[in-house]
Amino acid sequence: MPRITGSGMGTVLVLNASYEPLNITTWRRAMVMLLKGKAEGLEHDLGRQIREDTWLPTVIRLRQFVRVPYREMPLTRRNLFQRDGHRCQYCGCTGQQLSIDHVVPRSRGGSDSWENVTTACLPCNVRKGNRTPREAGMPLARKPHRPLSGLTFEASRQIRSGRNREWAKYVIGLDGSLLEGAPDLEQAA
């Protein structure tokens, strides 16, 4: 079995004692928590050994509950594109240069809020112009909403890339639809 050496070996999902996702950390930090008895391993990468009897963890759970204050997700271009799956919410294309569209245009009192901005390709954004989607006859694929958390964003990105697919069952809001575009790990092995 290959042993772990160097960095870049992966990330680990950290769960609270209540199984609520808290954080994504490095495998080294996760191993320190496991060795100190502060956490227990729930999922492991059976293809990577750290020592003779120790497998690389991919999901760990803290033994004691940690209270974490709520933080709102900031509205940024990157976060908006991630929420919408880097896809135009009018035509569904992904290949073209994407832009931000205000559902209710700013010139008509629309705000810069999660519920009023969406991802659009440049042709759709120009075609919609200074109108609402209803006026332009361009229905949205999904109604804009505030995302759950940054952790959900990062977890979904890693699952879509084919890494850490086992995280989906621990992160609320992630379901089998995220795995549809991910490469099949069993075929890749």
C-alpha cells in the first residue's frame, strides 16, 4: 500500500458531536485530533495508508459538541456562480462567459441581494435588458435564494469533482443530484 508523504493528500470533513458539518481541514490536522482523542474517524480512504494500521480519514466527528456562531454567506461573484452551478439561469448554457443579472433591474428598484441576483450568459443578459424575466418571456430555471453556507459550497465542489463523494450523506442540502456529473470512482480505480 502507498504511504502518505508530503502535502496535497486531501481534505477531511469535520463534523460536530451532533454530526453537523463544521469545517473542512487538512488530513494532518485531522490526524492530530484523532491521535489526541478529540475526534473519531467515520470514513476513511482505504487506498491510502498513513501507517501500517492507520488509513487516511476523509470524515471525522468531534467527541465534544462545539458551539459555532452563525455567519451569513457574503454575496460575491464567485459565491453567486457557485450557487447557480456556473450555469445561465435562463438558457442553461455553461460554456459562454457568465455575468450577473438582477431579476428586478436596479434601475427599477431592484437590490443587490441573494434573492434578486442570478447568473446569466451575456446573450441572455442583453436580451432580457431592463425588464423582469416575466416581461421578457424568459423564465428562470431556479428562483434565486440565499445559500446555506460556505461549507456546503466547498463540499459540493469537491463532490462534483469526484473527490470525497462520501461527504454527501453528512452535508444537509447535498443529494444524489450532485453526484450525477461526478466521475465514477469505481471505474477510475
